[in-house]
Amino acid sequence: MNDDTGPRKNAAKPRSNFKRLKASQAAKKGGETKAERAKRFAPKAKGPAPEIPYHVHGLHAVRAALGNPRRKVFKLMATPNALQRLDMQPHASIEVETVHPKALDELLGDDTVHQGIAALIKPLPEQPLEAPFPKFSIVLDQVTDPHNVGAILRSAAAFDADALITTTRHAARETATLAKAASGAFELVPILTVRNLADSLQMLKDAGTLAIGLDGEATTELPAALKAFRKSSDQPVALVMGSEGKGLRQKTMDTCTVVAKLPLTGDALASLNVSNAAVLAMYIAQRQDG
């Protein structure tokens, strides 16, 4: 004889949407309109990623952050010697704390070469791509590795690039890792963010910019492409780099004025990551500009 007093293993589970159904029925009785119901059941849109403060360290990076009027610096932590070597007066609104080197070791990690100084900063606000457009820019198509983006920023600063253009999604965000790789270049090269890369490239082209996509399978080498397509030495140039592995997306390539490859062959070309390729591309573009 079966014992029906205990819980049955195969008993049906209550429907997860039961409460929502009851609420919907109650709302209908109360005169809720179809539009109001649609709004109530619509998925909530995700807001922008929160701007999380982070620490930069080292004299060069801290000086650059303090010298950038767009950068919000909350706090400066430094040894007496580092404060003296900093050789600049922080703004009165910035909290300054004198610390022992071991305190910075604990904060940043024992392996961090902090030179006795660190600053707590807020990520820079996003800047849109708008006129007047940059004369020389680096465009990143879904390059997400912060070490590569930081290295590209550093090189862009060295080659006097006017901007780094990236997308709002599928891109490296400003973090301590990226800032460390950039080594102060965050404060020197504006980062412009766009929602649709192809539309933005078309906008640059319509304004007279030569947009050159870099792809290892292209038939034209970059020096030849610059010589053939650049109308004058003062024509703006945008070098468009794709992510490692995937490279440029097809729509991005189709939107570029021309797609070119670096003047390397075989293993030399295959061994370059995107940051190395960007350095060589910037060098070639600037050399031909001169």
C-alpha cells in the first residue's frame, strides 16, 4: 500500500511566472492599458558601465594625471622623497597622504615598481568623435586586450597621434591594467568612442580622411597605398587595426578607403601582435608624411 503522506518526487512545481500572471490579471481589472503592460514586462536596459576609481603609480603616470585638467584625482599617496621628486603642487582639492613604501607595497602589490607614489583617480569621461576631426588617428576594431591597447596608446603618444578611436562595446575599458600599460599616455592621447565603427569611418572619409585598414592578406603594401591614395601630405589619415586572431571585420574593411598590409613577409609578419603592427604602421605613415 502506497504512503501518500510524504512529498511526491514527481509532484509538479509551481510555475515561476505565477505571480507575474496574477499581477497582470489584477492590473487588467484595474484598467491597465496594453502599453503600460508592455512597459512593465519589457526587459530593463543595461546602463553604462560604472566608472570605478583605480590607482595609477609611478612618477611619470602620476604627473601626467595631475597635469590633465579633465582627470579627477581623489587622493595622492607618496613618500616624502617621492613628493619632493614629483616637483609639482597638487590641487588643493586633492587629499595628500604621506606614506611608508611598505604601505604602497600592500596597496599595489609587492612586485609593483611604484617609485614611492600612487594616485587614486576616476576614469576619464567618454569623448565622442566629432568635428574638427583628428589629422592622424589610430582606429581599433574590437581590440579588447588592455595590454595591447595600452601599448598602442603609448606608441600613439610617441608618434604625435591626435586620437585613438575605439568602440563603446567590445573594446578595452579604462582600468588600472590598461593605464599601467599606457604609462601616462592616457593623459596625452584623447580616446574617442563611437557606437558604429563603419558609420564613423564613413563620416571621416566624407570629411576627407584617408582610412587605411591593415590586414595581412591584402595585396597592397602600406607605403604603396599611402603613395597611391593620399592626395596630399596634409590629408588626414586614419590607420584601422583589427583584433588579434579575427583581424578587421568585413564591414570595416569594406568601409575603409583601401586595405593594405605591412611590408613584411612570412614569419616576420605572423609574429607581430596588434601593438607591434600599430607601431610599424604609424612609423611608415609619419615617415611618408615627412
